[in-house]
Amino acid sequence: MCGRFVLATDGQSIQTHFNLVAVPAGLAVARYNIAPTQSVMVITNQSPKTVTMQKWGLIPSWSKDTSMASTLINARSETLEEKPSFRTAFKRRRCLIPATGFYEWGKGEGKTKQPYYIHLKDAPVFAFAGLWETWNSPDGDMVETCTIITTEPNDLIRPLHHRMAVILDPDDYDLWLSPEELSPNLLKPLLNSYPEERMAYYAVSSLVNNVRNDSPDCIKPLMPPAQKPLF
């Protein structure tokens, strides 16, 4: 599962990494605690590649209302071609969701959960594999939404959670963003867990538990408690 993530880098870095013509002014604002239902930066497979802001939580085009959004923040890679909510988007509306890190919660002291910040060792910015949709409300408003695809965790993430977001290799961006309708057999090999040796994580404070907290303090390493003197 991916339920919180970070995008804290400048527009030029995003433009360079994703080979974009430009990143619209005002979109590359550092965010340290991005949560479901909020607007997130998305690079869609429209031609040319389009950078936009979409609501995190997919609303299928056929949905009668917005109620499904909060339950469709993630999409299981194993069933994309089967689930009506994702089947068409998997073939036609794929996207990249830029990030610089994300959070998971592991066992803490007692009944508490300890948040961890997870990032890549060799890349300051990366992309989750995502799907996007356009939904037209009964009032005629057009709403663009997205979801993050998940897969089996690697050995690093497994102690924290039984799922992890799909992080795409940059060499696969162009295929994933193809504007053409592609066979699932061509796309599914891209949706594997990212190599654990290229990732790292560390404990952070409980600030991230509250979505209203959105500052660099959210990703500040949690200092271990001072050791008691031996004598």
C-alpha cells in the first residue's frame, strides 16, 4: 500500500528527470506529507507528455458519484486487467506520479506504530506507476483523478507492509507513457517490486501521522533515545 508520500524537489529537477518540455510554474511546490484525496502532480500519457494536478483517488468514468475515490487510492498490479475500475485505464490512461520518498508504518513500542521514511539511494526523484481517469459530474464538471499501483513488497519493505508501490525504472517511462492502447502482456512485466538494495529507510517522528503537518520536519530522522549510563 502507498498512503502517504513526499515530493520535495524543484521544477528543474523534475523537468530534467522526466525529460519534459517544462513544468508549469507553481506546480513544483515542496510537499512533505501528501495524503489521499489531495491534489498530486501527475505526468499523463497524452501526447505530448502532460504535467497536471489530479486528485489522488480514482473515480472511474462510469461512476455515478465521487464515493469510490477514497477506496481507490491504490490498484493491485495483479488484477488491473480484471477489475472494471482499472481495466480501461490500464490499457489507455497510464501515468507517472513523481515522488522523492514515501512513508510506511511498522511496529513501535507497545501498541503504537512507528513511521518510516523510505527513499531511493541513487535517485533524488522517481516515479510511481499510476493510472488516471476523467470523470464528468452530473453538474458538468470535469474531474481528473489518479491511483498508485502496488505490488508484492521487496525484502526491505516486507517487515513494514505486505504491499508496496510500484516504482518504475526510468528506462521504462516511455513505454508506460505510450499514448497507444497497449496489451497487458507488454505492461505487466514493468510492475515488479523495486530492488531493495537501491532503497533505504529510517524512522521519523509522529508528525507525519497528522496530514496537517507538511514541513521538512516530517522527513527529519528520528534521533534515538539517549543511552542510559552503564554505571
